[in-house]
Amino acid sequence: MDRDGRPFDLPAPDELDTPCLVVDLDRLEANLAGMAGLLAGRGVALRPHAKTHKSVAVASRQLAAGAAGLTVASLGEAEAFADAGCDDLFVAYPLWAAGPKAARLRALQERARLSVGVDSAAAAAVLGAAVAGSGRPLQVLVEVDAGLHRTGVPPGRAATVADAAGRAGLEVVGAFAHAGHAYLGPDRVAAAADDERRALEVAQSALLRAGHEAWVLSAGSTPTAARSAAGAVTEERPGTYAFGDRQQVGLGSCRRDQVALVVAATVVSAAAPGQVVLDAGSKALSMDRPAWLAGHGELPAYPGVTPARLSEEHAVCEVAPGAAAPPPGEVVAVVPNHVCPVVNLFDQLLVVRAGQLVDAWPVDARGRST
Amino acid sequence: MDRDGRPFDLPAPDELDTPCLVVDLDRLEANLAGMAGLLAGRGVALRPHAKTHKSVAVASRQLAAGAAGLTVASLGEAEAFADAGCDDLFVAYPLWAAGPKAARLRALQERARLSVGVDSAAAAAVLGAAVAGSGRPLQVLVEVDAGLHRTGVPPGRAATVADAAGRAGLEVVGAFAHAGHAYLGPDRVAAAADDERRALEVAQSALLRAGHEAWVLSAGSTPTAARSAAGAVTEERPGTYAFGDRQQVGLGSCRRDQVALVVAATVVSAAAPGQVVLDAGSKALSMDRPAWLAGHGELPAYPGVTPARLSEEHAVCEVAPGAAAPPPGEVVAVVPNHVCPVVNLFDQLLVVRAGQLVDAWPVDARGRST
């Protein structure tokens, strides 16, 4: 493992009740400014995905740094940010707005600048019924599949969904895509960014040809946002760039010395030979791990120590022969593989600057997946 | 896949805001009574692990059904249950009681019948310092390794840790083990249960020989509790038995028609051929998956539909050729692979009896991993 950057300084161990999340404010601010500057230079709007941090404090800094609004993944996240006054919101998800979600969607639309995703005529009809009779039409973006094969129609068929949306009384404003196949490995990022751009260009043509609007063409992920050529793309939705994580380092989307969040953990046992055990298990580090990464995170200060097995409250770390390992009682920083599910496990972010604890931010939208 | 049991009935879809957790009260109560009866018949105390449910409502039912007290995994869980009056608590974890944990441990000891785990002389010294001068000694159980090789000393060396605990002013009351290697597969359960019992018998001999007490010999996991012969074991600490899950069905610890908790999810997209997408991703189902199980859960009503890929808010389910699949908008029940990390993602449990919503219980200790 190369070590091109050192971890940021943690506060004194007796200020930390582990496991806990620690955010370095200088690095966070630099990450926010960096992405904002990159996209401004390209003439593309930044609508960061708030599912990464679920934090009003981070969202406010993104908006202050020039973001056009926020992306969220659920109505619950949208409500949490609207409650705090961050009310220009795109729900980048094919919402099925039936049952309790119908009334929630309608209430939210009345107090926020809201747009939502749609990828079928059936979902469009349900969305239309949910907001029927409200003061203004609900704005929707047609989701198109850029190669991830998760949700979204083939880009050439965007107009079919848009037609249905129009019939349901919705206002089609464009299309969105997520080239999540960029996460399949560092060698996939450039092609995925191209796929995303091309899918949106095909969708744009299809929409315009059928007489729809297409003034929003929204792409989004941290690896593709950092590398894509603009083309027809009008907006990017990166999320993880705020904090970075081990996966983003591996994908080349950030350097190690830009990672702005770590899980602080204590060595609680070294009873078995060749290993140490941390008090951060799957309920702190999550089990997310791309197939191309071994281990459940890394310890910047101990490159020979790898979290090899997680149970709920334990990380069993293998110690390479001859490698330095932290003794029982030491508080160590762990860079998680994927920061988004990790933040969703905690209620607060401890904020440090130059190793001093300066704030604690609530994870306002934690668990708001509904 | 065999289908030896049908799922319990969910409430009407418009009563559910998905993704959400639904607990069947009849099945839960039967599971609690079943384990209590099994262990009472064997003359072994039941101290259920509350990390599974993190819920005072479930814990109260366990205590009412005859449990001797609760097991927890962290000080935070212990505090949450003590706050609710469930105050006979064993922290089955090698606590490192430094920093903020020292004061918390001491405060908790003053208001609860508390015991904690210890697996090193160093941790014993830290525990002793944390509670020095308090009115009564802190009770500890020496953790011994029954073959999982996570935490715990070899059983024959239990007295070394006990000696250190005695010097630190702690009261040694016995030993505990967790044969988590039972989860490596159905063919491992019986041997793991034997390992656990034998490890505790060896620890008992070592402790008694060195002049220590050993009146608590605590074993614990749902698969081993269901199958072990008592031997010297005085107490079992199963957790998952309350709800069951797909992994427990696979291990033979419960039947499909005993699974008492499901994730209710809505089909939000069927845009890509051969699959349907649910609104329950890794932030609802977790990524926990034993190596011997394919997929991230199962849909009892649709055996040909498998959650094959999770992203944070999506489950991409493969539909076997010719198999029935739920249409967009349908609310389906998903049995998760491992229920414990799933419950920790949600703030409440919806409770049903005969398909009628009868209550909602908070997940009181959600996120209390510290």
C-alpha cells in the first residue's frame, strides 16, 4: 500500500468515546471548494448528494460554496433538509408515491422547490395522482440507464416515460443518470463517465424530438463527476467527495490526505496471536466492500494492520508479520471503505480542526430512508 | 429452496411507509416462550442478548418470560436498558474503560446489577481504576476463546486474567465464551456448541484450581443455545432467536414459519428486463451475508425473486426465468439474512397480530454502540 498522505490529527483519546466519527473541517472545506471550483470551471451546476452526510451543517457549507441545491435519495431525507431551510431538492429516485408517501410528497411540494425521478408510466401515474389538484405541477426527471442496469429506462426510450408523465399532469424538465458501474473498479471510471454523458445526450435528443423539455441533464457520482467531459450534462450530483473514503482513494477520486472522515476506534483485545481487535464492527464500519478491495477499511497509522473480519461490535485486524500494531487501549483512526453507510449508523459527527475538537454536528437525516 | 412455512400477514399497504420493519407479535411471543422453556427444561439460565432487538418492549417480554437478566454489547446499550428499569445486565464485551467510558461505567455500576467481560490483565487494570473507591466491587467474567479466535484467552489461561482482575479489585464470578464459528455453516453448529461447552469446562477447572469463583459459566449464540448439552454451562445468551432470520433458518435454528420480523419494501422499478427493484437497499437490509448464502435476503411470497445486488436505497432482485414477480407498487416482505444489523438501521418496529397493526415500538438502543 502506498502512503501518499498522512491522516489528520485526532483529539486526545480522553475526548473520544469510541467508536465515533471524526471529521476534519479543513479537509472537508477544501473538498467542498474543490468540487465546486471544478464544476464551476466546466460550467456545470453542482447538486451534491446529501445521502453521504445527511447533515444540515455539511449541506449548508455546500450551498454556501456554490451548490445549486441538494440531491437526496428519499422523501425522508428531503423532509429533513427542507425542515432546515435547504429547500431546493431533487429526489434522485424513482419514487412510488402511494400510501403514506402520497400525502408526504404533496406536503413537501408545497414548501420546497422539488423535483423527483420517474422511470415508468405506472410510477408517473401514481405521482400525478399524489399531487393532483395542488397549485403547481410536480417537476420530474426521467431516469435513464447509463449501464448500471439498476433503475432507469434505456436512454432512447426516455420520451415514452415523459409522455406518460405529461399525461399524468407532471412537468418533465429533463433526465438523470447514475453511472454506478464506475464503482466496479479504477479501470471502469473513465468509460462509465462517458456512458453517463452519452446516455444523457441520447435522452436529450429523444425528449426534444418528442416535444419535451430537457433543460436539466443530470449526471452523478464522485468518480465520474471528477472526470467527465461536460458534453450535454448540465448538472452533477457527487456525494462522497465531501468526505472521501478508501474506495474513492482506490478509484483515484481523491488522495489519502484528502480523506476528511475517519472512524475512531479503541484496541480492546490482543488476546489471539497475530491480531488486534477494535471496538468498531459492522455497526460502525458497515460491511460495504467493493470486490476489488480486501479488508473492511484501513488504519493510516498502521499500514500492516488490516480489518479482516467484522462482527457487529468487533473488527478483527490481522497484523502482518513484523508490522507495527497499536497496543490495547490505543485509539486509532480507521478509514472506512464506503463512508455513506457508515455515517448512517451514527447520530453525530465530531468536528476537529488541527486536532482540536471544535464542534459536534447531528446526522439530521440518519435513518430517513423512507 | 424449500418452503416449509408461509410468511405472516402484513397490514394493508397503505398502512406501511416502506422500507420499514414489521414484527409479528404471535411469532415473537412463541419464540421467546420456546427458548425460555427449552433452557428452563435444561436447568440453564437465559440471559438474552439485547443487541438483536435493542428494544425495551422486547426485553420486557423476555424478562416476563423468565429471562434472568439481559446481555448487551456496549455500555450504551446497558445505559439504555438500565434507563428503562431492565437493570440486571452483563456487558459481554472486553470493555476498555478509559476516557469517557470510565465515568460512564462507574455511574452505571451504581444503579444496575452489572457485570462485564475481561480478557487481559491490562483491561482488568483499567476496569479496576475506573471503579476504584466505589461502594462495591465490579463483577467480571473472563472471556475465553471457544474457537472463533476473536477475543478471549485460551480457556486454560483463564486464571491468569482472573488473577489480574483480583489484583485490580474486581470480583471474578466466572467465564464466558461465544462460539461464533457456528455461523460458518450448518455443518459447524454441533461441533461449535461442543467447543463452547468444553471451553467453559476447562475455564471452570482453571479458575477453581487457582482459587477463583466460577459460579457463572456463560455460553451463547442462538444456534448453539438451541443444541448444546448443558454440561457445566450455567447460562445461555442467545439473541437472534427472538426474531429469527434467513441465516438462522439456514443453520436449522428456526423454521421459516417462525421468522417474526421482515423488512417491508415496495417494488419501485421494473425498467430493466429480468429484475425488479425494491426500495430496501443496504441502509435497510444491511450487507451482512454469510459466505454459504447467496443473495441479500429472500421474499417468502416470491421464491424465484432474489435480492442479488444492493446499493444504499435499492435492492436489485433477479427474477428466475418463468418465476412470478411482484409488479411495481406491490409491497413485499423480505426476510433479511441477519436481523441484528437490520434492526440497528431503524428507529421503530411496527407490531402486527393477525395482519393488524397493533403497536409501534421504538428501537431504544439503536446506534448505542459506544
